[in-house]
Amino acid sequence: MEDTVARAHPCGIAPEQTQDQGFAGGHQPLISRADANAIKGIAILLMFTHHLFALPTLIRPPSSFEPLLAALPLEYHVGRLGKICVAVFIFLSGYGFMQGAAAPDIWQRHLRKAGRFLGTYAFYFALAGLLVLTLPSLTPGDERLASIAGHLSLQGLFTLGKPLVYEWWFAQTYLALILLFPILARLTKRLPWLIGLALLAFLSGAFLDGRQLNPALFSFTNLLIWQLPFAYGMAFARMEMRPLPRGRANLGRLAMGASLVLGAGFLLIETAAPKVLTPFLIVACPLALPSLIACGRTPASRAPLAWLGQHSLPLWLIHPFLCTYLAQEWIYAGRHSLLILASLLAQTALLAFTLEAARSAFVSHLSRARLLPA
């Protein structure tokens, strides 16, 4: 499975969250919309750290960085742990989607949700395609641009086949999960079945991936593997809906205990069997949630983290072009790891803010022209 998910980011992706005021029946969810946005903001930072420091073979000379501690590759190990961001994003999607699971128009809701996601993806796909077709005239002979241009296709616009850049692989899996949710939600009435089937699908995906049995047009192995945290999120939301007696658990103690278990598992896997780190993080992702919730509720950081979370989709789609493909020397020019991370964060955020404003204006224009539904 390492070949398929070794460089997993969202992230990976940055899925949209759908919690509003609470679940049906007036129950307030443990993870509110504000919590979810803050957690996604933390996941964005983990994704950036992963892509900047955990993949040394992608850092091309003269780009390099100076670690905080010369004797300890701290950035590398934190970046490796940062792979958990994909599972966190998917967990939040499964959890958030459950709010509307009982709605009679659930199929229409998720078709519209898929359409909105695909529309945003298509905007950035077209923009990136225009960029890589224009830049070769300015930088002839750039093999990276030629490779990206080679992946431009109509099927790619719909997330099928090879992604435009590797970091966009998750778009296909996430779109499939949106469309499959109305079916998967029925299984939440029998949670042991849901989790049992999800674990079986995960193991099947790992087996198929190990045998490199994966269709070129659609990655069933990715779907089978990454549906597990999605199922976790749905199951967690369903358990919250049940009228069971609930004690007032101390979030700090829960976060510390879960973090200790996750940290011990990470150190053991990283030391003894680093190739299975990604499967471990997928299976163990719920252990990260208490700490992420607690960090996301810190008053000083809540607002900036929430902004990152709200813009997580464009941040995900934009950042690989800066840190890996088109502007790597510029991003790593600060040399020190924290400056490099700050540089990528600031410049990606600025581009996301600008391009989202342009996309919003474009969509509004199409709506006024009645080319899109209002």
C-alpha cells in the first residue's frame, strides 16, 4: 500500500464541512462547524509540513533547508506524522455529512455537493492547464511542465485517470465518497456492520494495492483504503445521535491519553516498520481527534486556523505548484524550516484568497447569465 499512499497529503484534500447548528432532534455535535474548520486548518499545516520536509527526494538542488535541531530530523518526523491529515479530512467529511443523512432529498443534496466540488476542481484544473501550456514558452525544456501538460485531458477534468499532479489524487476518491454517501449512510443503522465492512474493504484495498491491481481510469484501491476514516466519521456521528447517557469526559485528559497512544504507535511503526506508517495512521486517525479539537479551541489560534480550514480546498489544490513543481527554489529561499513553512503558507493563502475571489465572481457572472443554477 505504500506505493499508493506514501505521499498522501488531502491531504490531501480539503473536504467541505456540513454541520450547522446540530444534528436532528436538537442534539449539539461534539465537533461543531467552528471546531471542524479549526481542525482542518491544523490538517492544512500538517499537509504543508509533510510535503515540505517528509519527502526529501522531491527537494531538488539547490533547494534545501536547515532543521531546527541539527542532531534530530524533527521536521522530517513531524512531516511523516503529517500524513494523518488525509484521514482527518475524510473523518470530518463522514461526520459532517451525517447531519443530513435522514433528509428525504439526500440524493439530490449529494449530487449538488458533488457538482460544487467538481466545479471548484475544474476551475483550478483549467487554470493550472493554462499555466503549464503557457510557461514552456518562457522556460523551454522544463520536463516538469511537459509531464503535467501530458496529463491534461477531458477525463482528468472529471478526476478520472492520472491526476494533473500527484497531490491531486484525492479528488477522485473524495468525489466517489460524496456520491456513495447516501448508500453508506444506510449502514449506520447497524454500526458493527458498518465498521466491520469498512475494515474488510480497507484490508481488501491494501491487498489489491500490494498486488498492484488497480484500473488506470479509477483507483478502486484508493477508495477501498480511504473509505475507512470516512466510515469512522459516520459511525461517530451516529453514536452521538443515540439517546445514551453521556458523562462529562475531560477533553484534556482524553486528548493526552489518545495522543500518548498515537505517539507510541507512531514511534514504534516509524522505528520498526516505516513502510506501514500510512496504514497505521489511517486506522488510528480517531486517536488524533481529541488533541486536534483541544488545539482548535485555543482562543489565540482559533480564528486563523478556521480561515485556513474554510479555504482548505484551494489551499490544497494550489500549494504543490509552489513547493514542488514551479516555485520550489523561491519557497525554500528562506533556508530555515520555519521560514520555509511560513513562506509556503503565506503565498498559498494569498493566491487562494485572490483566486477564490476571481472564481466567485466568475460563478456569479454565470449565474446572472443563467448558465448556472442560482
